[in-house]
Amino acid sequence: MTKPKQERAQKTREEILRAAAEVFDERGYNGAGMREIMNRAGVTLGAVYFHFPNKEALALAVMRAQPTSIVPALESQGLQRLVDITLVWSHKLRTDLMLRAGVRLTSEQTGFGFDDITPYRQWAQIMEECLVEGRGMGHVRTDVHAPELAEFIVSACTGLQEYSLLANGREDLPVRTRGMWRLLMPAIATPEGIDRIDISEAREIAVNA
């Protein structure tokens, strides 16, 4: 495939994914239809099936695309990067269709017969890498077990967003996320880390600007 064709194919795939995210976000998995996704994307049904053989494949792609909405845009490192990921996540869950649809599908997947832990493991791996890097920078305590803590933070964030969704449509999710870090930071950060890692509302505003 020549480069222009590859670029067109990639653009078409992204348009289909975006349309699928819109439909999944509005209707959930069971309410979404391939023809509606086709119409939203402005492509033929053949094009949809060329890139995604069925609705399950589309849903899995949306679920696994969550980190791409956040991670590539961040420039911070180590423990600060981990904090920033959650601060951006807490805002984008209210505005980013791909992220919101991915979270909805991941949370509801057992209801439509999925058993895919990949999205959680993706986040845990990213967070573990941040913690290991933070330890090397002197910001994370040496007695912190990075894989265990990373999985805990993923679990905590999952619960936070579910609680916030039911309480007020995630309006207070950023506040809850900062509160989580106020509780966790003394247990995981070195004295230097506590002094240097910014979990403030000002930091939240800055990374979401």
C-alpha cells in the first residue's frame, strides 16, 4: 500500500473509531448499530468492516484507546506525571468522547459478554512506569511496591469515577481525584517528593489548559 493510501486508510479508521465512540457513549454497546456508526463516520459499511470485522472489535478498539487521549500530551516525569495523568483524566472524562466511551464500555462490558482486562492493565503498566521513574528521581519511597500500587490507583480511579458519575455526572471528579492524592501522597512519597509533587487545583488547571 502506497503512503497516500496508507494515510487515507488511517484517517478512515480514525473517523470510524470517533463515530463509534460517539454512538457507544450515547447508547452503550447493546444500543449501538454498525449502520449508525457508518452514517456518523460518513463512510460505507464495507469500509467499516474492512477496518473492524464486527461491533465487538470496534468496542475493544475504543476501550483500548483510552491512554491515547491523555498520555502523549504530557511532558512531566515520574510521580508528577502519574499525578498529571489522573488530573487530566478527571477533566477529560467529561469532555473527551473517546475516553468517556472507552470508560463506559470497560465498566459495562460484563453486561454484554466481554471479559477484557486489557484497558485496566494498560493503565496499570503506564502508572507502574511512572512510579519506577519517580523512585529513580528520589520522589517515591523505596519500600513502595510499584506494581501493587499502580493496580490500586487504577482501582481507586475506577471507583472514584463511578461514584462521581452517580453523584453528580462527574462534576466533582477533579476534586475527588485531588483528595485521593492528598490521602496517598504521605504514604508513597519521600520528603523531597512531598515538597516537589504538585497536586493542587492550580496544577490541575495548568495541565488541562
